[in-house]
Amino acid sequence: ATANNGNNDNSIIMLVTSIDSTSMFHDASPGANTAASNILALLMAAKLIGSSVPTSTLNGLSRRIGFGFFQGESYGFIGSRSFLRDVSYP
């Protein structure tokens, strides 16, 4: 994703996951475990990057690393589209 005017100085690498599951019935969400495992995997990636990569290495990267948790991905990528729209326009 590139923020604002397309300047590469503001570009970031995004690590994202969906945090929703789909179901026809409100009380039954068989995909809830999938959402939980997605969240856990991304949180662990963030923890491992933060704890095992030196700060000097992270500061030396040409792009920043961002983490995102998006809702509505099963329904036309609502969360990620909204995020991209928000960061693309000032």
C-alpha cells in the first residue's frame, strides 16, 4: 500500500489477515476457528519479527512493516478495500 501521493518513501509492506467467518446462522459459526488461527498466526509473526530482528535492521529497511486485521473479507473484501481507500486519499 502506498500512502498519500504515491511517494515510495511512504510505502509499507502489509501483513494482513481476515478476522471474520461466514455462517447463515448467527449462533453457528463453523469457521470461527479459522479466524482464531488467522489472528494467532499474524500475532505470532509480529512477535517473532519484533523479538528476533534487531531494531537497527528494521530501521534500515526501505519500507516499514504494517499489520492489519480485516473484517468483511468473505463479503467482497470490505475491510481491506476500505483500508486501501483510506490510505490512498489524504
